Amino acid sequence: MSPELNQGVDGPLFKRALLGSLSWLSANHEEVNRLNVFPVPDGDTGTNMLLTLQSAVEDIKESDAAEVSKIAKLASHGSLMGARGNSGVILSQIFRGFARAVEGKSSLTPAELAAAFEEAANAAYRAVNKPTEGTILTVAREAGRAAAAAAATPGATVPRVIAAAADGARAAVLKTPSQLQILRDAGVVDAGGFGLQVILEGMLKTIEESESLNGALAMSRPQTPVASQMAVALPEEGWGYCTEFLIEGSDLDLDVIKNQIEALGNSVLVVGEPELVKVHVHTDDPTRVITLAGRHGKLLKLNVGDMSTQHRRILEDEGQAARAPRPNGVGLVAVVAGRGLVEIFRGLGVDAIVEGGQTMNPSTQDMLTAIESVPYDEVILLPNNKNVILAAKQVLGLTKKKVHVLETHSVPQGVAAVVAFRAERPGAENLAAMKVEADRVHTIDVTHAVRDSRSNGLKVKKGDVIGLINDKLEAAGSDYAEVVNKALGKLDGTFELITVYRGKDATDDELAQLESEIRSRYPGLEVEVQQGGQQHYPFILSVE
Amino acid sequence: MKRTFAVVTDSTADLPDDWRERYDIEVVPLKVLFGEETFRDGVDINNREFFERLATSTKLPTTSAPSPGEFAEVYERLAKDYDGCISIHIGAQLSATAESARVGAQSVEGFKVAVIDSETVTMPMAFLCKVAAESASLDQATAAVKQRIPGCRVLALLDTLRYIEMGGRVSRAQAMIGTMLDLKPLLLVKDREIKPVDRVRTRSRAIPRMLEFFESDLPVEYVGVMHAQAPEDADRVAAGLRERHPDLEVPISQIGCVLGTHTGPKALGLVYIKK
């Protein structure tokens, strides 16, 4: 055995190890950020830990102390000064515990190093008011335990102890979703815990490199060397499938099943009795899990969920808030056409959409079907077109539900009305408030004349661009910007906001021209453009 | 008579301009990070500079709590002149600041620090500091402040949901805005939660709504108005309040850098403590 193999952790070595941690965390902190959902999903855990570690290492860079205790003390002080965020504060307490454990020591044996890791975790637990399992705390403790176990084996070396700590951390990180509901829901591992794993791996990498530089050692590498690369890559590979089922059989051996399942995934849960066993596992290969389990008995209540989709769904925010039943028990149904407009109305909380509008008037039956499909006994129906109102009113005698037809003449009126809807307000009050808001909005419909005509003192030829203000022909011309300008000029009062719903047939150039025209003519107004996707009306404008 | 205890808060209290001197309040700054650049809120960067930078920055800034060491330094300094202090901080559901203060206080021996998790943010904290500053003893201050925490309210109009959404504190669905449409949410911070109150399309519709909501939540002990670079709107809200409640002082303060990171520019706040 070379002398290096038995080298303890002295000041210079610990310094190198910490610098290695810093560069490894620096390379991976964005990955840590992405995992951040607990306690607040603000995506800054990695940055906070990195800044904390930077501060810990700051003074160390200048130090050539030979004693490990001095370096550890500098790290403890620096991290305390620079601690950011929950994970950063806990990290600083880990350094503090480590520094206390190695006080007065110039160099650490493998056993002393392991003891310091354990004490570091204990200090972190003590510092936190209400320790939560499944976080960096758990990971620190498991890393310490693994280090202690490695130190207790004959022939233990410093690199092996650190490797064991990193391995222990990695295993603990993978288990965090089974300990913390929010992680399970989000389909991620704990960000702070993962950050600690990265830090330990950074140490390990550095020590391994310096060992090989010394040419001293062909260390028995941990089972997954540089484990993080796998862990870091995890999100790209997807989160796998959450697979759950019951096995019905006789004399089922839980331990046997558990062992088999554990080989195929993580977050494994196998519970129950010899006749009925519940299995839960996160796996990349649900088919294999199912085939294997099927050999033990009959499978019931099989459920396989793609956790990547679950994760995406959370990101897209189709949360429960939008789906929760409304306290007022009032549903919303709207008549709309155009892909963008349908999306807008849905996004505002409308429960059912009846496709239709100006040239495609929906039938009373269409509206009735939509109303019946809504899980509320009271429903507000928005026709959003004056030609639909009559048919909408026919619904009233045809259903047992209490239906209110709010006579919105246009899409802008419909949007204004739905915006004013409040889930905790009774139907009648909502109706009144929605009507006030709908009446407050002016609508400018921009389209082409379908034939030569004379109306409201204006002579138009077939194909001319025409503008209708609140259903009345008020402007005509040869292009959209001109007609919109004329129409806006005819409106009285002061306005704050113009929303432009772009139709299917309007080109990018036409939109750009219209937008710049409005902005230059009315510099104080807010202009918002939405993709309405409606037919026949290249532009619908809402002025309020 | 000089107080025997100090009053400490953090920069998210968004104290009105002269309160620091008037009530002798020690303010520990949080930090705002634009990329790799770190600024101490109100020390290295003021509100105007912050919002100018926010407008031109391509990546949104992030914020972070003061470190335990920074708190320890402040407490150690105060220990020379005072027997103890009350340290009133932004709600722990929103920031690690109170936790950091608690850890920092542990390292200062012989100096009593009553760390208060205000459960709220911005000017209600300023009112709590005023309550503490006007108390006769640390124990009385602590009791008076704790008693008022459940009554703290922040009614905020955001000009856009973009910033608070990016910051991860509130999602579109939570704000009743599951749409592409640019709605302005009216949010209420109450009982450790951020809840939607209403959503409006234009600012002029929002101000009457804010006043209406306030009137339905009386009686109140303290009320104030906040703004992020929208002084005229703040004046309108304050004028509306003073007209109906001539007995109440209505201080106006600015939304600082840390809160501004989450509200974005042009946010308006009506803040109060219920009786």
C-alpha cells in the first residue's frame, strides 16, 4: 500500500475537496433549480446553494492552513455569512457541525471523517425548527450513516468514505419523493438534497482525480462512479411511470415481491396480506413490472401514469384551482367560434362551449345539450352574437335547470362579462355585475361587405372593408387600418384598452399595420393582440 | 425616555420614507440578484434604479434572505446599546428571512431576540414595527405585535401576472387567470396565503374595486397605500380612503426591490390591519 492511500484529510486536501464541490455544483446548479418545488417552487435552490458554497470557499482560497480544523472553520464562517435560502441556511449548519466535530484536529482518519459527516447532519437537524423528512436533512443523515458504515469496514480509506457518503446521498435523494407528498406530486426529487449530493460528488471527483494523479491507487470505485451524471440526466430521460396495482392470490410473499419490484424501479411500496398485495413503483419499464407481478396472481386496479406528463401538467398549471367545484353552484356556457376565442373563453372558466356565431348559428338543441352537460343546476348562457340570442332564449322552457341568458351581442361583451364572473357570488348578483361590464365595452367588428348596399348613410360596394360599432355600420373603406381608424374616431368617451382579436383571414402584415396605426394615433392606450381565429371577421376589436 | 429594546425588521417592510428615523427602526436588507450581480435591497440599489433595471433585464431577478451571519452582526451591534430586540420579518411562507434571523440570533449570547414571523409582507410589517416601537417593554411589544398578526391584510393589484408567476409564488390558475388574456389580478395576502379576490381588464376599474373590498372589511386600525412606480394611482387610492375615513392616517410607501421582483412594475397595494 502506498502511503497516500492511508493519507488522512488534512487542510490542503479538504480545501481541494471543497473547491471541487464548488466547481461541480457550479456546473449543475441549474439542474438543482429545475427540481425546486419545496417549500416554494421558485426555482432558486441551486443558485442559493451555489452562492452559499461560494461564500464558504471564499476565504479558503487564500488559506494555506495545514490543519483541516482551520479550513473547516473558515468554511463554517463563510457559509454562515453567505447563506441564502432555506437550503443555504441548512448547508451552513452542515458546515458548522462539521467544523465543530473536527475542532483541534490537523488531519482526519477515515473514521473521524465519517463521524464529522454524521455530526454535520445532526447539527443541521438541530438548527431547523420543524425538520422535514425527504429534504436535504434526510440526505445529509443518510450520507453520514453510509460514511460511518464504510469507515467501519476493514481497510477503509478516505476516498471510500467519501464515495460511500456520496452514494448514500444519492440513494436518499432518490427516496425523497416517497417521503414528501409535494415531490411525489411534482414527480421530482428534492432539490436541496440533490444539491448536497452534487456537493459530495464534487468532493469525490476531486479526490479521485488527485489520487490518480498521484498514480497511487486503483481505488475500488463505487458502483456508479460520478453518479451525478446519471442523476443529472434524469429529467431528460423522463420521470418514468408511476405504476400501481393490486395482486390477488394466495400465500403471496411480500418480501419476494418487494425484492423483485425493487430491482425495476424506485419509490417502491409493497404492502398488504398474503391474499392481497398493493404495489406502487416508479419505473421506466411498467410492462416488465406487470409481467413479473402477473406471475404471482391476478392483477387488479392497474394504473400506469406517465410522470413526465404529470410533471408537464403541473408546469402547465392545469391545477385543481380551475376544476374545483364553484361555491356558488353556477355554471357558464358560451357560444363562440374560432380556435383562439374558444381557448380564451375556456381559460376564463367557461364550462362548456357551443361552437357557433354570426354565420353558423347554433341550434337551441346545441345549447341545451351544452347546458345539460355542465355539472351545475344554475347556468348562465352567453350567446355572444345578436343573431343567437333568440335561439338561446328558447332553451329556457326546455330544461329543469335554472338558466339565465345574458344578452351579450358580441365576443368583446362576452369576454367582459365572463371576466366579471366570481365563483363565490350568487347567480343573480353575478348576472347583474356581468351585465354592467358587458355594457361598458364597445365592439368594433371589421369585415367585408357581401353586397352593394346603403346603410346608416354609408354607401358600400361588395368587397369593401366595413366596420360595425356595436352592430351598426359606421365606417367603410379600402383597408382595415383605415376603417378601424374611422370607427375609433366615432367613439365618444375616454378609453384605456383596445383588445384586437385577430381573425383567421388576417395576415401578419395587416395585423402589424393595424397595430402600428392604432398605437401611433392613440399613444396613451394599451393595445393587446389576441389570436381569435374567428372566420369572416378579420378583426374584432374590444374598446373599454 | 429611551427604549431598552431595539426594533429590527427587514427591507421587505417597505417602511414609509421617514419611519426609520421616526420610530428608530433597524432594517436588515434582503438581496436582489440580477444574474451574478447581487444588490442589497435599499442599500446598493434604490427602488427607482431597481425598476429601471427590471424593465431592461432579459432574465428576471431573484431574491434571497439575509444570511444568519448578517443577522448576528446586527444583533451583536445592537447588544451594545440595548437589552434585547424584537425582530419582525416577512412571512416564513414567502421567504427564509425569519428562519435566518432565528439561526443568527442563536449565536449572540446574552441578548434577547424575539423573532416574529409576521406571516405577511410589506407595509403591514411597518405598522407592526410602529406598534412595537410605541410599546413600553420588549414583552409588551411582542404581545402587541403578535396580537395584530392575524389582522394583517395586503390587497394588491398587479399590472401583470408575469412576475409573480415566474417567481413561483402564485400560478395563473390560482389567480383565476387560466387564459392568454392579459388580466390584472387583484390578490389578497391573508392568513399566510395569497388568494385571488377579483380580476379586471383595466386599472381604472380596479381602484374602485379595491376601495369597495376595503369598505367591506372594516373596521381597521391601520391603513396605507403602496405602489411600484405608480404614484398617481397611489394618490387616487389614498384620496379615496381619506375622504371616507378622515380619522385614519394613510401613509403612502413604495414597493421595494424584493417585493417588486414578484409584483413587477405598476403594482398597487392597499394594506391594512384589521381591528
